[in-house]
Amino acid sequence: MEFWLVIGGAVILYYVIKAKAASSKQQTHENNRSSSENEVRVTATTNKRVVASSNHDDDDLVTFSISYGYREEKSKNRTQGKWIKPGEPITIKGQTCTGGNFYFGGKLSSLDGYGTEASLVDDSLKIENKPSGYEDESLGYWPKFISLSPEGRGAFVSWLSGNRDDPETPLGYVFIYFYGLERRVTVDSINDSVDDIEFKLLFDEILRLKGIYGGSRSFSNYSTRLLEIMCLLRPHVVSHPELEKTPQRDSLLFKHRLATTVNEEKSVSAELALAWIRFYPDYNLRKPARRCRYEFSQMFTRLYGKKYGDGIIVKPNKTRLKIEYLPASSSLRGITFPQQDLPDPSNLKGPINKLIAIADECTAELDAYSRYLAKPDTSRTDIEAVLLLPDDLSDLGATLGLGKFKKWADDAISTKNGLVSVEEFWTYIKSPLPSKINKKEAELIQNLAEKAGYGIAPDTRFHHAKTSTNGKLVLFPQGHGKYFEPSEAYSEMGMALRLGAMVATIDSHVDQAELHLLTQLIDHDTNLSLTEKRSLHAYLVWRLNTPSNVTGLKARVESLGKTEKAAISRILVGVAMADGKIDPDEIKQLEKLYALLGLDKALVTGDIHGMSSSKAGVRPANPQSEIITPASSSFQLDENILAIHESETKDVQSMLGAIFMEDEPFSESDDSTTDSTVVEEETGIDKPHYALFESLIRKDKWTREEVEALCRESGLMVSGALETINDWSFEKVDAAVLEEDGDAIYIDQEIVEEIEG
């Protein structure tokens, strides 16, 4: 809405802006100073300052009136203003100021050509004692001591005579004080009126003020800009690395540092490149980069180093760097600084586009980690958070949440061959032990081990077997690696170890000779890589310490030919005889396995006889006798077994690999079973669960009772339904959409958008 008003002969174009009322007088001052949507802009054709004030009648509509505010009071004080240094006591209307750092007197002109220096403290003016929290309308947009009301001057003097550290002080008084510091730096220090010692003290005082009043965006911006100018004016005296790392959009310090680097034809370091990304006005860091500031910085630095080594080299451009300082004080308009002849590459699109590509890659990698941290009651030290860290930041996991786990894992590997219980392992996940190890739990175990730098057996991806909550796991160092692809030889050996372990554990005791034979099977196979051997050794330890079963075997072996079955039978007999004896239980188990292979169980005795006599020339005892003992003290590894992979038929090799790929499907809990088996092609989830999902996303938070009611309507059980929906969410966008926290269930709307997008 526009109004043309005539005030004192001046035509003013006045915009009334709809705005929310400020929550406090200090915030009103802050909003007036900043370039926010609440700022009132007034353009006048005269040189007089026009002050816009507001009356907040309600929260929706703000009406404004225009006034000239307080005029500068005529001062009879003809004393030339001087700078008061810290420690020099000055008494003003009965209040003694010892902190210094302000101009005092009656005459000190404003550099803008209009009136008196804004910060000049003149004790000849009317001053009424008031506490520093007092504020009236004389504290306008650009406050000046001489323009304050007598009460306002008294409040300012009260603050000046104190510690100057009350964060509740009206910001206008702080700015009046800051104006004096600003003039001392930008005018007096350039004229050599300030030595290095005082210059450093001024720098420290501005830093102190920023720490107290920096919650004001306006004061933070102005104080930062002044600190940067000081770093440029006397770099041998003051510096502040943090200002260089996180520059503002108009950072002069950053522009000068970049210009110097380019002018000297040096590489742009990773730190400077990261600052450039944050400085560049046409690029805004997205939420993951802002929420995970440290992780983003670390990842950007590492990817930048991988791609550009010491850094990119930017060719000096023709645009020259110009140092322009916009002061906070209205008394300092038009100040200039000495200029260096340097290029200004800060807005070059070529190099910045290279940096943006890296920043975007880092942001995408941190997306899942950022979404997790956005949930209520989450922490960077949560195992779930650590597992979501990108691979390039895997070492951060040790400092965040994996340190204790790694120490425990190393101890288990060195003292127990890596063998641990699932229950003990799960304590490091910091959540209750589930009733079953389903797909989600198995992946969590694998991911935790992998993130910490270990492998795990059984690993469902490679060993095609799963453990149970009361079962065992085996950790081994280095793990499988990100790009591990098992070979055919690996699969063949895995099957041989499974069958061998079934025989070796018949009597619930594994003889060292049996273990030695199975271990040699791995070590003597030249077709296996070192990673595959480490994995298979761990798998063997797990098999020897886990109750054996024949899950998935019967259907596999039915299609085998006689040659393949004979190869398997030789392995089984060889393992059974490795300890130098055959007892009745072993014979019975061999007979069962022969039957499973479709072989006549009567062949067991003959095969034992044939293998033992061929090596030791000893007759086997009657199969019903208690023990069969070869003449040699221990059974020597049959070279035919070691050469199993070099059999005359390739079918034996492929057969072993095929059987090892047995399916041990993850059983779903009873709660997750529903009557509906119809899967919607468009959604990837059955209708009842998708209907529940659509109901839940209507709001961000539900009580468990509310969700139970929704599930009853659909004939679903709560726990199973929530797990099913989260599994579906993981399949679609690799993140959970539901989060349980006690009796509350939260909906991650960012994940919902991804699912529906």
C-alpha cells in the first residue's frame, strides 16, 4: 500500500508493511536495524533524518507514524572530545567510569557532515540517573548520545560505569559504545594515533562484546566486519582463524585472503575452498551441510584432497579487489582505506562450480545421517547415527561411538578367536535384544562390524546362513571390504566346511586333528584370496560352535550325480577319520548324511575301510564295534581331499558352490503376518499396511494407543505392522519412516516425501 505524505515541504513515499509485532523492545530495535521483512524503508527528499516508529495494535497489522525524533541538544561544552583509555577514571553525574574506551567532551564532529559524533559522551547535557535497563523512544534507529532523552543518557552512563556485560541491556546503548570503538579503529588507528598494544586491547574488547551481544544478528554482523578490518589493517598484531573459516557473505577478510592466494599463484587449500563455498552469494548450503557442520567440513576437505591434491590453482583475473567498509555508525559515512593492487576472484564461476560439485556430493552422502539427527532424542554417539556416516568418515565412528566396541572386538579376536555371543555383541547396539534375528537385525550386526573395520560370520550376504539371539558370532579383522565379491572357489569351500563341521561336531567335541584338517582345506586352496580365507576361517569357527542342521541341503543334493556325491562322501569320511578314530556316533551321522546324499548307508563302512587302508593298511573294525582306530597315531590329510577342487570333473566344483548357496530365509515374526497377501504393484506393500501408512502420515506424532486402534481396524498387530512399514521404507529410500520412542510414535515427514516422490 502506498501513501504520498507531505511533511515540512518534503514529499515522502511511505510503504506500510504488514508485519508481526516484536516480542520485546530490544527485538524491535534489532528488526529496525536489520534488513528483515519488518524493516521500514523511508526515502526523503530532504537531508533531515526521518524516523519511522510503529504502534503494534495487534499481531497481524502494524501501523506506522513518521516523526523526526529527538533533535540534537545544543551543547555549551566547548571542550574538544578526547579518547578515554581503560583505567582512566571519569565521573559523570556522580557515576565513575573506569573502563574507558569512549570519547568524552563537548566537540567532536561527525564524519558524515551532520552534527556531533554519535558516541561522544558530553557531561554538560541533561542527564538523569536511570538503571541501564531503561529505554524510551529516543533510542532510535541510529542512536546518538546527544539525541537521547536525559533519562536515556542516564541509563547509558549507568551501563558505561558498570561491567558492560548485561545481555538484557537495550541494544541501542551497546551500539553507541560500539560506535566509539569503531571510530577509534577506522579513523584514529589509520592516523597512527593508536599503538599496537591498544589496538590489540580494542580487538579483544570487540570480541568480548560479540560474545555477549552476538545473539543480535545485526550486532554480530557489524562487530564481525570490524574485527575483519582490524585483521586486515594490522595482521601482525591481531588475527582470528575462525573468522577466516566461516566467512560472512560480505567477508572482506576472506576476499583478501583469496585474492592474495591467487595473486601469488598458490593452490587454494581445502580450508580456503570450504570458506569460498560458504562465502559465495549464489550458493546456499542445504540442511545436511548446516545441521552436520563438522561432518560436512571433514568430508569436503577429504574429497577435495582426493580430487585436487593440494588444491586448485586459479588464474588471476582482471577485476581488482576493492576494500569497502560499511560502518554501523551514522557518523562514519565515507571513510576509506588504503588499497592493495590485487585481483578479486571471489565471484569467478569456473572454480566455484568445481567446489559446488564436491559440496553437493558431500550433502547427498550426509542426507541419511542428517535425517536421523533431526529426530527427537538422538545423538551423534548413537550406534544408529554412526552406522549412517559415509564411508569417507568411518574413522569418526571411533571418536563418536565405536571406541569401546573396537576395544572389545580386538580382545575377542586375540583371546577367543573372535568367537562372541550375539547377546554380548548386541549390548553395543544400545537397544533391547530382539526376540529373533531377522533381516533388519542381521544387517545391523553386519553394518556395525563393517563400520568398525571388522568382518562377521555368519554374514548373510556371503555365508548364506544366519545366527539366532542365543547363538554365536565370529569377528575377524579387516572384514570383507566394500567391494568384496566371493569367487566360485569361495562358495565351494564354504560348502565343504559346512559338511565337514557337521561331522566334526557329532560328538559335541571337535578334535584338534579334525580342526587341523578343515583349516588346511582353506589354507591349501590357492584359488582363494586372503580376504576369502579370513572370511572362511571365521565361518568355520562359527560352524564348529553352532548346532548343525541340514536346512536347504536335501533339495540341493537330489540333483547331484554319482561323481559329485562321491566327492562329498570322501570329504565327510576324511573329516571323521582326522582324529585317528571312528566311534559309533560318527558312523551313525555318516550314514544319515549318506542317506541324505542318496547313497546306500551300507557304503559308509566300505569307504572308511578304503580310505584308512589306502593310507595305513589297516582293516576297519566291525561297524558295530565301539571304536575304529587306524594304525597311525593320527590321520594324515588325504591329498585327494586337498585336490578336491582339481577333480577330473568340473561338475564337482560347481556342485559344491551351488549347495553352499542354500537358502535360510528370515522368518517373519508372528506379529508381522497378516491375512492380506496381495501386493500392490504401485506401492510395493500389501493393501492393509499401505492403508495404515496413509493413515499415520496425516500427522507427525501418535500415541501408541491411537496406533493400536488403527491397527485393530485393519486386523494388524502393532509391532509387526510398524516393522513391516519400516522394512518397506528401507527398501524404497534406505531409511525408516517410523520411529518409536516409549509410548510415542513419530512420523518422519522428510522420508514420507521421498517415498511419495
